[in-house]
Amino acid sequence: MTDISTYQFNHSMIRVKDPEASLKFYKLLGLSVLQELKLPDYGLDLYFVAYDSPASTSHSKLLSDREGVIELNYTYGIKKTHSGNEDPKGFGHICVSVDNIQAACNRLADAGCEFQSTLRNGSAFVLDPDGYWIQLIAHNAVHETEQVAITDVQSYRVNHTMLRVKDKGASLRFYEGVLGMTLQHEHRNAAAGFDSVFLGYGPSGAGRSIEDPNPDADREGLLELNWTYGTEKGDGVAYHNGNSEPEGFGHICISVDDIYAACERLEALNVRWQKRLMDGPFRVAFAYDPDDYLVEVIQNERFKSAGHEY
């Protein structure tokens, strides 16, 4: 048996061209390097970064036993990456929530960071060295921090990852019914023709008031599904999953209590596999969601060893 209540949205993977530049940027945002994996036989290096100060949500926890991790994937010789926000679109952004958003934006601007869009309607978008969009949202009411000049990166959170989806209903059936996530809140933007649905592990927040534009700003491990009205009526796949040219975003990842039992459950629910658990030396699995985005499944090593064979 597997206990879905123990599952966590562990990380999101993006490909990078220059790991030194990427690490400098994410360290500027306050993230720490939790693990580096050098895999020359596979032609790649992996860097896992997350917030890990004493004030962070997951301070000192195992890499597999936390949420809000970003995996930076460097494939030797990679020349370009795709942000997902130009055709072909797919992945949208990673969001970091901050304490005092005006001060946070000013600090990044002073450090020479480029912005896709400056602060407006409670959020801003800064660009990482590969052009990925990093959304900034506020813990504190924006109108209350206009005159605040300081920001504490130890209070920051990797709040959510956004993916564009073709069919809201199909995606919810997968992420709720198959992966066991729960609806946290939803923004309906009828005037702009899209909805944003926020999912995560833990108790559901459905039905509560969301007058606050960022009701879960203090959380980590949320998934935003962005659905543009009418896309479900088209034929075929509407969005690019980032794993064929042009490459960029790679996957999201959930950690589970018992990877063998979890994969047996997913098999019984007829998921489409990209990599089954026992394929190759790594005891991880990859499944497709309805839009062909990849979802990695890993063992939470708080419960047991992953059992890799390399």
C-alpha cells in the first residue's frame, strides 16, 4: 500500500546552459545548493537548489523529503534553452514568494537582473540567465510595504510552478484523481479568458475566500495549471512539454512513501509511462500527464532507501 497523504511535490527541473551563471542567480535569490550530481557517463550535471535557512519550511530535511526544490540540469554542450513563453509554449514560470516585494525587486534590479515585467498588480517577473520567468509575489500586503527598504531572503519560498494545460477537466482528473493532489485555490479570469488552478498536497483549500491575490504565498510545493478557454476544443496536443526541440523545462517530480507500491497504483490507474520503475539503473519512474508533461516519481528516503543500481 501507498499513503497519498505522505506525497510531496518535490521539485521542478529546468535545463541550463551555464551552471555557474545559474547558480549565481539562484543564490542571489537566497537558495542554497543541496546536492550536486556529476554524471559524466550520461553527459550531464545536476544541481538541486532550495531554501534551507533556519527560517525555511524544510530546513535541514533530506532532499527527497521536502518541497520547493529546483533542479538545474546541465547537459554537456547545450547551446540554447527555451523558456516556454514563446512558441511553442508550455511551461510558464517558477514563482518565488518574498516578504517585501518592492524591496526585493529593487535588490534584484540593483544586482543587474533583467525583468520581463516590473511590479504590477502585486507581482513581477525577473528573468534568470536562461530567460526562464521567475515570478515574484508578496507575503505581505503590497500597499503596506511601499516604504520598506529591506528584504530578508531567508523568508522567501519557492511557491509554485506554472504549466499551461489544454483541458482543465482532464488535468484536474489526473492531478487530483491519479496523483492525489488537492485544490488549494482558483482564480477565474473571465475577462482575460483563462483560469488559474492551484493544486498541492495537504488539506484542500477549496471553497475559501480568495480576496487576497496570493492566499498561499507562505506555501511551497504548489502547481499552477493555467487553462485558456477553448483550447480543449482543438485536436492533438496544444502545448510543448520541453523535452524535444526546443528544449527547456524538463519535468515536475513527486516524492512518495513507497515507490514500488506507488507505481503499482499508478499502473492500475492506466498512466502512460515514459520510464517504468525497473527500467535502467535508477529506481525512478516518469509518467505523462494529459498534456505530455513529464512527472517524475521518486522515493522519499525518509521512509526507505531509493535502491538505485549504479
